[in-house]
Amino acid sequence: MRFDRKAKDNLAKYFFLCTALFSILALALITIYLFMEGLPIFKVTSVTDFVFGQYWYPTNEANPEFGISTLIVASLAVTILSSCLAIPLGVMTAIYLSEIATHNMRQIVKPVVELLASLPSVVIGFFGMVVVAPFLQDVMDVPVGLNLFNASLMLAFMSVPTICSVSEDAIYSVPRELKEASLALGATHWETIRKVIVPASLSGISTAVILGMSRAIGETMVVLMVAGGAAMFPNSIFSPVRPMPASIAAEMAEAPFRSNHYRALFATGIVLFLFTLVFNIIAQHISEKHKQTGAATL
């Protein structure tokens, strides 16, 4: 009996170990292939000209240009603006659902928020093209409805359910004794939320923000459909832009296999990968810092 139980434990352990190793192997192979296909472009253009160059004309036969600075600025601008919209909305919705809303109201609002997460990105992009773009043109009096603000707004809609769901779980995980102790000391409900519950759940909220922003910076279909597709520096939030994922998706099918254009798109993927990696490392450090601070406080 003990032998069978030990054998089952070992089998489960090795099964999960193999699963984890397979995930690491898959990520390693994808990364190696990405660098193998992208790095040869730097035999044609320098890293400096590629990253800081302002002109993207990879199909010009006489004098091709491979500068992606406009694509990088567009990706950062869309991510930052969408985060400014999604983070407050997602976190405040999570606080409302977990601490303020009645049971009946929560049963109505929570499924609606989660329904946004089930919408395909192409549907959200189509909504941005058909509904939001004409609305922006009519109300804001802008020449083009497919622009940075439209893309950021659609990405915010996509990020809110993730931020809200994870933040709500983090708030629920705060020990009930902390809330009761705060109320017993005479603090109001709002003071308890602001000074006890939110600080104690900052680690989980930070994780929610990480997940939401990661989805925004790597999203392809929405920015391809509603960002405008113009490879230029934005003059305002209503300027058409072309983030890196949109450029890769739009041009990869047209680029000849292992041409300079093809390799430039893979190099753009490397830059996007490095941006995402650095962002996740910084965000993970912030999350761990809040976790340690919360543990010390408790």
C-alpha cells in the first residue's frame, strides 16, 4: 500500500516536472528561432539605425529603410494610454464588487465584466472600426477615426476583465481579521478600504496590472484594425499610428521568405520580445516589493 502510494506520488511529480520542462523547452525553441531569423538583418543595417531610424520602407528596391523608432513609439504610446484607462477602471471595479456591491448587484455586474474577456479580439476591433471610429470623427471632429486613442480604448476594454478579476481575487485573499480590526478601531468603511485592504492586496493588484498591460503591448488584431496603420510619430492622441505587432501581422505574409524585409520583421519581433521581457522583470520586482512590504506590515 505504501509502495503504491509512493509510486503514484513519484509519477505525479515527474509528470508535472516534464510538463514544466516542456514549457521551458517550447519557449527556448521559439526564442532561438526568433533570434536566428532576425539577427541577420544587422548585416544590412546597424542596430542603431534599426532601432532609432525614423523611416520604414523595407520594400524600396533602390534604398530600403529599416528604421522602427516610429513603431516603437506607437507601441509604447498605445500601451501607456490604454493602461491609463484600464488600470483605474479595472481596480475600482474590483473594489466595488468585492467590498461595496450588494450580492444581487454583484451577480449582475460580475458576469458582464467577465463577458468582455470572452469577446474575440477581432470583434472588438470590428466594433472600433464600425462604431467608435465614426463616433470620434463626428464628436471629436478629427480627420481619421482610426487612431491611437481608438486603439487604446479598445485595448482598455480587453484589459479591464483581466485586471478586475485578478484584483478581486487579491482583495478577497486579505485576511478578514484585518478588516474587522480596522472597523473595531473606529475606521470607516472607506478608510478601511483605502488604508488597510488595498495596501494589503497590492501584490495581487500589481500582478493584475502586469497581466493587463502585457496583453495590451502584445495585442495584434485590435491595433491592426483600428490604430490607423501609419508608420509615423503621433502628434496627438488622435493621430494614426502603427505599433510593432500590427506591422508584423500586416507585412509578414507579403515578405519573401528570408529576404531582408522578412528578417527585419523578425528583428522587430525581437525588439518587442525584449520590451516585454524587461517590462515583466520590472513589474515582477515591483510585485515582490509590495509583497514583502505587505508581509512586514502584517
